[in-house]
Amino acid sequence: MKLYFIIFLLNNIFVNSIYTKIVNTPIFENNQLLKLHHVVILKKTEFEFNKKNYNDIFIVEFGPEKSNINYKNIIMGNNVKGELLVYYFNNINLKDIENGLYTKSSGYYHNKLKKKYKNIYLHVNKWTTQFNIYNHNCRHFSKYLTKSI
């Protein structure tokens, strides 16, 4: 019985391991100076030091719903409707991520994340999508996701 448990643990550690990286990106698309927004990169292999291109990655972000954004409510600390966005890239440059160009992606990939990493998909969907700039924002989400994986 102990051998099965050890094999199960090793399988979960080595076969299903996912590496995460938090990247600061711009809050506003047209202002590259305010890089205070956190996104999480999910990758099957380790991040290599000084590597500028990433292959086969997901980018997950949390923020206020873009289609109905009310900056006054956000700044006043009111809860607003948030959204979790998942992007997938076969190949992307780190600078493009840091500059927020990943948002130009053609679609959202929640189902692809669910198929490839069901465990992570479940953690992402456990997050409450009520956004608050002070106590439930992108930085809280990135901390939650990296610790729960």
C-alpha cells in the first residue's frame, strides 16, 4: 500500500507539475509606465533564466470586467464585476507579455486550460470574480493561484 502511495506522490510531483511566473503588465493598454497589473504565466517546463521566448504557455489574469468598467466605483473601493481571462500561446516573447500585447489574442482559452490542466482550471474557477481594488484584485489572484498549484 505504501508503494502505491509513493508512486502516486511522485506522479503528481513530476508528471503533473506546472511552473508559474508572475509578470507585471500595464494597467492601461496605452500607458506603458504603470506596470502594476499582475498576470500569471503557466508552463509545463521550468522557466530558464534570461529566456526571452516562451512556448506552449497559458496566461491567466483577473481584473474588472472590461466591457462595463466604471473607474469611479473602482477607485472608491466598491466591488465591481470582475473577469478571469485565459490566453494560450504556442510562442510569445516576454516583452510582449510585459507590454500587455498578449491581450490582442484572438480569444479566450478556458476550455483548452480545462483539457490540458484540469486541476489548475478548477483552482482558477474557485476564485470569486467580484473585483475590489483594495482587497480582491489581480495581485491577490496571482498570489492565490501560485500558492494553490
